[in-house]
Amino acid sequence: METTPSRRDTIDVRVREVGPRDGLQMIAQFFPTAEKLAWIRAEADAGVREIEVASLVPAKVAPQFVDAAEVIEGARKIEGLEVMALVPNLRGAERAVELGVDRINFVMSVSRTHNLKNVRREREESLADFKAIAELLRTIPSARRPALVGGLSSAMGCAYEGEIAEADVCLYARELAALGANEILIADTVGHANPKRVKRLFHAVQGEIGTLPLGAHFHDTRGLGLANVVAALDCGVRLFDASLAGLGGCQFVPAATGNIVMDDLCFLLDSMGLKTGVDLMKLIAVREIVARNLRDTPLFGAVARAGLPTHYVSPAGSFEPAR
């Protein structure tokens, strides 16, 4: 197996790369399989321990993931990497189990309209699928059983319905937790969130799910992505999705621009003295793999543009950049 050097024994905040899935899902240009795996290997080598590598949907729906099985197989050979795949239904979860992923990201939307457009199901049908997936996973020996993420999209606003009721987010978070989720992931799919609302919503959801791990998936559509991260940190959230160079969006919401930038997120956390285990210099260098394969796609990131501060030394003590 390929090996990924461990950069630390413990971390303060989990950062999960979603670029190979969320970042690429809207891009028509096919990102070559070997290059996807080069990206995943390089980012794992930089210290990112969790990567969502593909979406297990029919190729006619998302041609970018026609090679999902090959990508998952290659990613699973990287020692120390937790491989996650997105699934919209029971069939996708069955395939994820067959392929041996470590974590299944089941996605449904709190918005009825977005759920119908995104996964072609009523929300109650999605809950039924989630229940069936949880029951399937309970038949698998614990040593081989993937963790199950209950992902709630459009939780802070919907491009079709506008405001989303906090009570609805709490309802579906509670339902997913009761059905067997190992983790709840709250997603601001189209960038409606603001720090005040983040604090209120995350505190409310925590009141429903207790000590179950709660993660955040923010988009930077209106420039508040990292401000929302700080608000979630204040609520005790210690898991964040992000995408290298800020790639991403929702194919059913044209105005939904990319995820928060992984490199900027890691710099934010590192500068606050929070350990992520990620080597910023190595992480920034991974952008070259993305750039050479997506020459016509805008890449974002303040740290990549401006560089690290002069004589910057990580407060977390994990590395010191070259002078």
C-alpha cells in the first residue's frame, strides 16, 4: 500500500477535502482518472486525512464520475486516508459498500424543491432510503462497516424556496440521528448563511442530536464562508468540508459558487493555533495538479495569491515554510 506520513498524533479540527467530488461535479471537462488520483495522493501526503473522492450516481447524471470505481480503488490504497463517497439513495450505498469506502455521505435537502430537483425524491422518500441504508450497514461486521453521514443540503437557505425554517433543519437532523447516522453534516449549499444564523442553527441542531458529531459544509457564494467557519467553531464544531482552490457548486443552482477554499481554511485554523495536521506549503503546491487539468476554470484562494506572511511559523508547530 502507498503510505501517507502521519503529521500528528492528535488534531483539533478535522478538515475534509470535497474537491474531487463537489469541486468537479459541475465541470464538463473530464478530469483524467490518473490525475484525480495524483491530486488525492498529493493532498493526503500534505496531511489531509479525509477526502470525498467521488459521487456514486449514474454516469448519465454526472459523467465526471464514470471512473468512480477506479478512483475509489486507487484512493483506498493510500494508507491513513479515509475515503468517502456521496450517495443519493440505497443503490448508491450498496455500490459504496461493494467498493469498500470508509464513509458514506448520504445527501438529502431540507428544501422540498431542491430535494426533488437534486435527488428526484420527496424528503420522506429520502428518509426511507436512509433508514434502509442504516439497516444494510448494520448487517456488516463492525470492522468493515462504513460510517454513515447524514448530510442536510440547503439547510440555511434555498435558491428556490428562500428561507428555510430552523425547525425543519432540526426535524431532519433528529430523524437522521435516530435512524443511525454516525455524523450529521449541515450544508449551506447556496451561500445564504451568516455568522449570526450559523450560531443559532448549530446550537439548535446540537440540542437535537446531543453528542453526535456535527460538521459544516459552507459555500463562499457571498464572501461569508470563513466568517461562518469561525461562528461554527464558537459552537464547538470541529469538522469542516472544503475544496482546494474553492472549486464546487450545485448543478441545479447556477448561482451556487464554490466551496470555501481548503488552503484558506487550513491557514485560518492554523493561524488560530488549531491543529489540522496539514502542511500548508505542501497543500498549496497541490493546486498545480488542479491548475494543469482545469486551465479554463477559475481557481480561488487568498493564501495562494498572497502567500504566507513573511517569516510565518505555524502556531500549531507542525511546520515552518521555506524562507
